Amino acid sequence: MALVALFAAIMVVLGFFPLIELPLVPAPFTSQTLGVILAGAILGARRGGLAILLFDVLVLVGLPVLPGGRGGLGVVLGPTGGFIIAYPVGAFVVGFLTERLWKRYNIGTALLANAVGGALVLYAIGVPWMAVTADLPLGKAVASSVVFVPGDAIKVVIGALAAVAVRRAYPLIEPGTGAAR
């Protein structure tokens, strides 16, 4: 329970970093996807997903935990809502892949797990949502999202380096089970 709450709190703290609004893109660049990656990579699928789901509940009830002091149902129903909804799914996928790759877990497998769950899953849910809510053709929404790729790649690398270091110092996931030691 404490680790789930801790990683939800980490997401809140990452929300203190200012959002970066990009011209012609209806969704801002934030640091919170790094929290999604770290929760999944360090806590595993179940607890990582729950931590970020708890964060999403805080957003839904209106607490100002998103960058810029945003929160509430209105934000979730807007262009960025698909990414917010995708956060727990992304953390779960990162954790799931990390658990499955445990015996071979190193910087390479960490990068793979983080890129799939922390970027591809978020884009797969967030971009179509953005297209619908911002009334954009899907192709234009995909094209406008390309500007996020370099920043997300940096977050994938930072998350992989941090997760590998944390796992060496204090492995929280029992290999193959996702259970805490």
C-alpha cells in the first residue's frame, strides 16, 4: 500500500514541473510520463498500475495534480484526457514486460519495456482521443504528436537507467510473480 501511495505522490510531484505548451498541438509536454514508466518498472504491473490509477482518481476528483494546477473531469474529457486515461495502462504494461523480462533485465530490456508501455501505449490511446476531442483528423493528430517523441525518448532512457539502478540496489519484484519480497 505504501509503495502504491508513494508512486502516486511521485506523479503529483512530477506535476509541479511546468507544462510546456507547444504551438499547434492541443496536448502539452509534461514530465509525468516519467512517473508512469518508473511506477511500472519499479513496482511491477499490478502495483505500478494501481499507483497510477490512484493518481488518476486524484485528477478525476478535481485535485490540481496535473502541471499548471489542472485537474477534474473537464481535463480528462479534453484533448489530454486520453493520455491521462492511458497512464495506468502504460504503467501496467511497463511492469508486465519488466516482470516477463526479469531474468534478462538490463538496460536494453528496460528500454524496450519502457518504450512500449511508457510511450507506445500512451500514444495508442492518447492520440486518437486527442483527435476526437480536438476535432482533428487522425493523421494530423499523429503528425502533431511527433514533436513529443524526442522528450519521451529521453524519459524512456532516464526511466531505464533509474529502474536498473533501483532494481540492483533493492529489487521490489519477485521474478515472475510481481509479488513484493
